[in-house]
Amino acid sequence: MTRALKQAIRLYLLPILYHLRIFDLLVRMSRRPFVIVMYHGVREKSEGFGINSRHLPLRDFRAHLRFFSTKL
């Protein structure tokens, strides 16, 4: 998929689907529940976490990805 197409989908198609409540329908029809996980940031090393100590060390982030990939 080209970059221009991805940008067009993000700018035009997704807002239309949202306003038409298509996402709600897809969620209700989904057989598998899904979770959205957000991180403030990921850092290479665990020391010196910087911004308000909400960054995750890279090794922990990789462990999270392994966990989610086996559970989904």
C-alpha cells in the first residue's frame, strides 16, 4: 500500500467509518475481543527514565509484545 493511499485512508475513510458507527458494528461482530495498549515511551536502558518515570525498558516492552502475540 502506498504512502499516499495510507494517508488518504487515515484522513478520509477512517473518520467517515467512525461517524457512521461502523467501528461499533465491527466491535460487536468481532468474535475475539481486542485491547488497545498505549505506552508513554520505550527506552533502551532501564536507568535514567527521564520524563515522569513512565517509560518502559526495551526488554520489558519486548516481553509485553511476546505476551500479547501468544494471547491474541
